[in-house]
Amino acid sequence: MAETAAHNSNMRELALFKVNDMICGLDTSLVQEINKQTDITDVHLAPDYVRGVMNLRGEIATVIDLRTKFGLESLEINDEMKVVVVRQGTENIGLLVDSVSDVVMADSNEISPPPSNVSGVTGIFFDGIYTMEQDLVAVLNVDELLKITD
Amino acid sequence: MAMIEDEETLLAFIEESLEHMDGIESDLLTIEENGEDIDEDLVNKVFRAVHSIKGGAGFLGLERVKEVAHAAENLLNLVRNKELVPTPERISILLETFDLLNSLINDAQNSNEVDVSQQIFALKKAVASSEEISDEEAAASDDANLITLGIPDHPDLFSINKVELAQHLKGGNNLYILEYDMIKDIEQKDKTPLDVINDLIQTGNYLDSKVDTEKVGHLEDDREEMHIPFFALFATIMDTDILTGFVGLDESCIHSISLDMMSQADSASPAETVTSTTAESTAAAAPSPEPAATEPAPAPAQPAATAEPAPADVKPKKSGGLPPAKKMVKDSSLRVNVKILDNLMTMAGELVLTRNQLVQAVTSDNQQGIDTVSQRLDLVTSELQEAIMSTRMQPIGNVFHKFKRVVRDLSKSLNKQINLIIEGEEVELDKTIIEAIGDPLTHLVRNSVDHGIELPETRVMNGKNAEGLLRLSAYHEGGQVIIAIEDDGAGINTEKLKEKAMVSATYDRAQLDGMSEKELAKLIFMPGLSTAEQVTDVSGRGVGMDVVHTNLTELGGVIDIETAPGAGTTITIKLPLTLAIIPSQIITAGRDRFAIPQVNLVELVRIPAAQVKERIEKIGSALVMRLRGELLPLVSLCDALEIEKIYIDAETEKTLTDRRTNIADRRGISHELEEDQEAESADIQEDNDERRASSDRRVSPASAYNVVVLSAGDFHYGLIVDSLLDSEEIVVKPLGGHLRECKAYAGATIQGDGRIAMILDVVGLSNIMNLSTVAENVKNKMQQQESRVKGGEDSQTLLIVQNTPEEQMAIPLGLVSRIEKIKTTDIEITGGRRNIQYRGGSLPLFSVDEVANVGHYEDENANCYVVVFPIGGKEVGILMSEILDILDTNEKVDDISHRQPGILGSMIIFDKITLLVDLYGVVTAVMPEWALLTTQGGEDGKGEGHNVLIVEDSKFFMNQITEFVAESGYNTLQAEDGVCALQVLEENHVDLILTDIEMPNMDGLELTRRVRADERWHKLPIIAVTSVAGEAAEQRGREAGVDAYLIKLDREQITSKMQEYLTA
């Protein structure tokens, strides 16, 4: 499988990052960049899940805190944290994650629908579960994640 | 159908034609205004415009455009030759014609399918109606008068109206047919046929042009041999040899047309000779020249392929993905003055130089060099920015001009008479704003004409001029542009609006009753309330007014409305100069920085810790601030945005969270805090330390409040911020979709250090905090206060000062020449009197306690203030320890309780008894000899026997004035208003009148007019004394016939003027 990976149309490249102790995966084709700079300006009165805004090479990008989005306590900014920039329409949006770990190739066939116990409020944010040797990766549904709610 | 293949030529034509037509509307309207008295230059200008449109359209095969332009040209020609009078009817037809041309040209691709016969008929009729004036001209429109012109090879190239031709040949013009070759003479010289035509138009009379399609070569032909003749019919005074040089053609290609040929051609039946070619060939020819020239290969196929009859092809295929012409024109290009462009080039050059210097300085690590270069870079960048901005700026006249037409047409159809005045056309605004305000303004203007200004009969009945006035003006104010639309019509019926608002259930009665007229008028901007059917029935206004409001608000504009029933309506729009870069004030709150657009900024106020208590108070649960006698809703930005408050501890310099919650009542809170600390802290030593730290913080300058006074459209409010940083020009960046619901922000900006500052939306913020309700309550309170205060006395501007920290005093500002801050040590005591060296002389200093029984002024502070005023031809100063404020008040003066030498009376200001200082009293009590100086006239007995009538409604001022007039040796007569004054005049001999302006029954101006109108008194000197100073007031006074306009209590001026008039 490994040798044909790049050419196999069933293969997806996933960027892996951690939110709390959960490993999340995002199709790399959706990722614009991963930014180390986490100088985020607060936006008061913004929806809870918006951590703030950041200066992305002269553009103002909204940064969404995935922890808050998943119903977790948000953390003080630390060195491990990264901003995964994705594009929605004409706008760049940053996703604040705890750390970025790896990029892996995943066979689409091995991504199974999310089991019923991860459904519920946050369940809609996942496309499916990819099983790696040791870990389970939650593949994110970006559209759902970026939906504007309040 | 002639498919227009050559996009560039077409685009050039469209752009140019639109430009030609740009100013035509107003020109036509001016022509109409002038009537028979024709301004030839103007008519010529319009004529030339149509003419070149016709030329270009003919060339491009835009038949309909050409026909319409041609018909219009005929009419204009007759006007030009004074054979037709430009009556309003004719101008109307021409205006419609230009509208039609405009729409045809904007959609040039499809223009040939448009039926224009009606317009042409109308134009012809307009010409024909002049038949009784000139038969010959009437014939001009007749087809039978066509003659055919040609050269040997092409005998029937052009067919042209005889009369028209005769016009062109006036003044000894020769007629030529110029034979260009599309490839050799045009394409290879980097020109377009349109350029050629334009050149011709500029040098002579260009009549028509045509391309010979039959000559177009074939695919297999050698390119060298190919040639596509392009013929132009041209009349000029130039001879053949001069013309050769000018057009750059070989002599063989310039065919002079003699009158013989003309007559020959004339004899032939024009109808027949023309038929075969003219129509189709022009049409079919159009597409071929350019493609043939640029890419010879497909060209030969063209004529055949597209040779379908012109109008048959209803929907032309958009070949080459050409977008609709209209869109292409809209924002494709911008005309920039060459000077500006040159300037830009120079600056770009400088920028490059600066960069080189910078690189050099950095490489050689030359710090001083870097400093110099960075300064230079700053300079060049801002200049560059300014220059680039200026290319986007356009005069607002572009928008205003179209209203001449709108108003004219509307008033005509509504049978109203309206005088439209346009002011400030030259004011420039960003292109995007200019484009966007057109529609809202049209709406407002239409509303004014339609519903504001009444019918002439109604106006006359109401005692107004039959002709309504509509004024459109634009001017700069505080870095913004103000546009005002002002009419003297019926105004808005707010009562009916109120009813409608009730029905729509947006407001309840109590709310509505509490609203001022202005707020009620503003209801027309409410959505739902202003749908066409509803409000037009009611108030007559409001058709889409909510849309106007929304549009303007989106542009960053602020709209304001003022209306008076029966007197008219004024709508003012404040707009930023540009949207991209806005000057802003940077402020901080908590740990964050914010930008506030200067547009919304009214002023910055710092409330010292000591004044917090008296200047900030609570109404209900809301905070308000006192500012020059006005109450403003006040809100802390930290509260509004739910920001954690911080302060910097004075001792540890650590940033801590502020626990204060109450702003207004500081004393109570600090007490609470102390209790808190006492409870928490067991260690007494520590407690003391803490307490000191906390009290330090409270009296240190840092504990003063910084208030930014903002304008949220119809009201102002104060915003407490932590600190004020620079004022900066910021670039506005939009916020993402997730933040769209955050109404507190208008965007964000990136600052020099890369950090982001949010831009506050001043109106949004006030909505979040519901400040308009607060403003409402505040106003009610103010009104109550006002009604309490009102005693018929007019307001005065007073300087509020402190004599001693406990004692507040007031000085009429009108008497003060200057206020100086001096060092106490600079005061010298000479001959027992205080003096200070001042402007090369010495300034005698006085203090109020020298005369009056008031707190003793001590020179204990390092600095003090001197209020300088003139007396007896020299300046003196009164010492004060502090200057507090300047305010307008109509608080009643109590001239009994505290009356004493040096004190005129007292009044309540800031809830404190305030003594009104008698500047002259103080000085003359100390220096009686100076009093002699000022009233010498009286002492000499010159004043004796003269009767002075004093007209004044306020008892206090009456006493004041009477006193010093009597002191000057005049006899005084008193009257408490204009009516009484006239009575006194009837009964007594009066030599001079001193009158107040603001009085009940009859005011000073009216009194002056009456006196001037009466023969017995028309030479009587009249001096107006008032507290309402200012240019405009003075102007009104002079217009009424007042001889001099002086400030009340300015005893010196008044006596010297009286003397001047009475001894003259």
C-alpha cells in the first residue's frame, strides 16, 4: 500500500493535530498553511468559539478555538499551539489547535463513519474515523466546523 | 448584422461618446435658460459632441445611433444658426434624445435592434415646426434632398443632405474625399480609424466615412498587395497640398470634390444611386477592417459570413466572449490628469532612490543614514499615498449636475416652479463614494421636489414666493464632506408620521410623545414605516428613505434631518472623503487597542479626578456627563465590550485587575475598598502600605478619566477609555464572516508593529448599550432644567473661574481679551501694587478681594491665571487661581443677595453659588483716577442734557447699564421692550438708543427697523448691546440699521461709543 500511496486515488493526505487528547485529521488539500505565530488579538463580544483575529500577512483572519468549538475549556496560549489556516470562500480562517503532529496518507476505504458514541453536539464536526496503528484519528468536516453560528 | 468585432475600437468609441455626453445635459439646460440669446460656443460644443458620435457610430455600423445623432444634429444646427429658438419643448426632445443615445451606446452591441423611429420622428417634428420660420431648413429633414458624392472609382460613396452639406461648406470650405488605406495608412501607423476621424473632426468638418469591403483582399493574397480603402468625406478650408501634409496621404488619395460634381450627382436620382451600397456596406464593412488588418487570414470570410441583413439577426452572438458593453465601460478605466501622473512618476522615482539609499545604509550599517532615509521614506510614502488618492478623487459636481435635469423634468411634470441652486461642485470625494451617492441623493432630491416643495398656488397662499427653492450644497468640514439638500417647502408633518408609527407598532405613544421634532422626522428613515404606500399618503415623504439611510450608512455617512412645518426641510449628509484610508484616534481599553474614526469623533475630554464627582452623575442606572452645561450619556468602553479592567499599581508597576465598579461615586467606593482591605489584611503595616498605594493611584493624574465624545448621528455620547494614543491614518480591513454579527466593530486595522486594532463602530456601540434611550432621558432632564431656568433672559457666555479653591466666580467672556497662565514668582510688587512684565510693558494686576469681601487670593501656587481686559485705553489683569470652564448659560442673575463693590450679583453654576465679577468695579475702586479716564466725556459736561433711552428686558442688565450711563452724565430713560421704547420715543426727546436684541414683544432688531422707518428718528444713533456676539448676529444687526454692536457690560466701549455719537 505504501508504495502506491501517492498514485492511488483512494488515498488522502491528512494533516494530524491534537485538540485536548483527541487526534484530528484534516485533508491537506484544505489546509492553506500551518502558522506558528499565535499572536491573537481578542475580539470582545464575538461568539464564544472565536478566539480572536490575527494578522495573516496583512489580512485579518478570524481564529476559531477548536477546543471551545468541541465544548472544551480553552487554554492559555503556549508554544506548542499552532494555527491551521483553512480557506472558506474568499476568507482565510485560522483553527487554533493544541499541537500539530504529522501528515499521513490514509486510505479512504479505511475511514469509517463516526461511531454512534461520538455523535451528539460535536459529532457533526466529524466526517469519519480513521484507524491508525495505535490511534484513532477524527477526520474533520470543515464546512460544518466553519458554519457561522452564535 | 454588423457584428462589432473590434472590441478596442468599440470600447474607445463608447467611452469617448459617454464622455462627450457627460456635460451635455447641463449645457442643454443652460441653452434652454438662455432662450433666444444663444451662446454660440455652448451650442457648438453640443453640436460637436453629437457630430462626433454620429461619425464614430457610422464607422462602427451602429446605424441606429447614427440615425438618432444625425437627426439631433440637424436640430442643433438650426439652433446654432439662430433659425430655431431653443424652446423648452425642443430642449426636452433633445434631452430625451441624449438619454436614448446614452442607452444605445451603453449597449452598443444590441443598439441596432432598438426601434428609434419615434425619437427621430420627434426630432424631425421639432425641426419641421419651424417651417414658418424657414422653408429651406424644414426641407433639411427631407430625404429627397439627399445628394450623392463619390470619386471616379466609387461614384456613389456618400449620400448627404444638401442643406447639411451647404452648412459644412460655409466660410469657403473645400470638400474632399480622403482615401485612406486601412492597412498602410492606419494600421501600420498604429492608429485606429476612430483616431483618424477624431483628427479630422479637430481640424475641419468631418461628414461621413465608409469602408470599401469589396476591396478586402483574399486569404491567398500577398499581404503587401492587400488594401482596404477607407473613405472619409471631409470639408476644410485647407488646400490639397496642405492637407496632404496634414493627413499624411498621397495626393492621389485626396479627391477634391468640385461643386460641378455635386450638381452632377445631384441630378441623378439620389434614392436609386444610394440604395445599393450605403446602408449595407457601412454595416457590413464595419467588422472587417480591423480583423483584416491584424489577422489577415480570417478576414475574407467575414463579409460573406456576416452578411446577413442587419436587423434580421435579433440576438447577436457574443463572439469572443465579449461581455456586455455596459459592464465593460462601467469601471474599466479612470481618467487621470497627466500632471498627477507625472507627479506620481516622479515620486515613484524618488521611492526607488530612497530604497537604494536604504539598502546602502543598511549594508554599511550606518545608523544615522538609516534614520535619514527612514524619514525620507516616510515623506515619500505619504506623498505617494496622497497623490494616488487624488487620482481617485472626483468633484461632486459630476453627481450634482444631473439634478438640474431631474429637477427640471420633475418640476415640469408636477407643475411646480423650482429654483435649483448648486453650491460646492468642486468639492472632491472618492470615486467609489461619488458613484454610490448618486442614487440616494436622487431619492432625496426627488422627495424634496415631489413632496417638499408645494404647488405655486399653495405657496402663494401661504405667503411664500411662488418659486420654490432647492439648494444642493457640498462643503468640507472637519475632514469630512457635508452635503446638504435644503428646500423651503412644506416640511414634514411629524404628527402624521407619529400616527403612522403608532400603527406600525414600532413605538408606543409614550415613546413618541417623548420624541423631539427632529427625532420624529428621523422616523422616515425607519424601515417599514417608510414603504411607499404608507408614508407617501401620510407625510408625503419616505419613499424608500430607509434604503437611502442604509446606503449612506454603508458608505460611512451620517444623515441628519431638520424640518419645520411650513418652512422647509434640510437633510445633511456627512461623508468621509474616502473609504480605504481613514484618519482615526487610537485608544486603549484594558489590554487592547482600538481605533475610532475621526468622522465620529467630536472632542476629547479629560475629567480630572477632582471633578469626577461634579461632572459625572447618574440618571436612573445610566451614567451621564456634564459638558458645557449639556448632559451626555456616558459609557465605559470596558463595560460596553466586557473587557476586564486593569490598572497599573503605582508601587509594583504590575498590571492588576481593577475592582472599581462605580464611576460616579468615587468616595463611597474607595471607602468600601479600604474596608475590604482592612478585613483582608491582618498585618497593619501591610495595610498601611496598601492604602497608600491605593490613595496614590486615586489622586495621581492617571486616575483622571479620558472621555472620547462621539457622534452617533442624532446624538452625542461619551466613551470612557483607558488612554489616548496617537491619531493615525489607518487602512480599513474587513472582518471575517464569523464576526459579522459583532456590531461593535466596523473592521480592523493592522498597526505599524503588526498588531491588530479593532475599529469601533460608534453607532453600533451606542446601540449595544442602548444609549439613545439614555440620551432621550438626559434630554428630558435638560428640558426640565431649561424650563426651570427660563426667565426670559438671554444666554450669556461666561468664563467660570476660581478665586480661591472654595469660591467660584464668573466673568462675561465678551469683556475678556486674553487669559494668561503665569508663574507666581514673576509677579512684582511695585509701589504697593502687583504688576507683571508683559509684552514689553507692565500689566497691573488686581484681585477681587482688594475690593470685595470675598476669599483672599493667595499667591501660594506655582502658577496662576490672569484674566486680561482693557480699561481706559490700557490693559489690566485680574488674578485667579484656576480657570474651570466656559459655558453658555441663561441662569438668572441675582443682583441683590451678593451685590457689593466689585461683584455684580450671583448665579448658580455647577450647583454652586457663583459670583459675577464687575471687572470695572474692581479696577475703578482701586484706581478711581482710571474711572475718570473712561468717563471723561461725562465729567466734562459734554454728556449733560443728552437723553439716552435704554431698552432692556432684564432687570439686572437694566440696572447695570443705567448706572454707568448715568455716571457718565447722561439722562436716562428706560423701556423694557421694543413696544415700550417706541412709546417713550413718542413722548420724549431722545438723543441715543441703547437696546438689547433679545426681548419679548418686540426685539431690538424690529425696534431698530421701526425707528429707522420713521422720519422723525431715522438719524437717531442706535447702539445694540447684547450677549449674543458673533459675525452673523452682528451682520443681522447692521442690516436692521444698528450703528454699533457691543457686548453688554463692556462699559468702556459703550461709553466711548455713546460719546462718539453724541458729540459728533
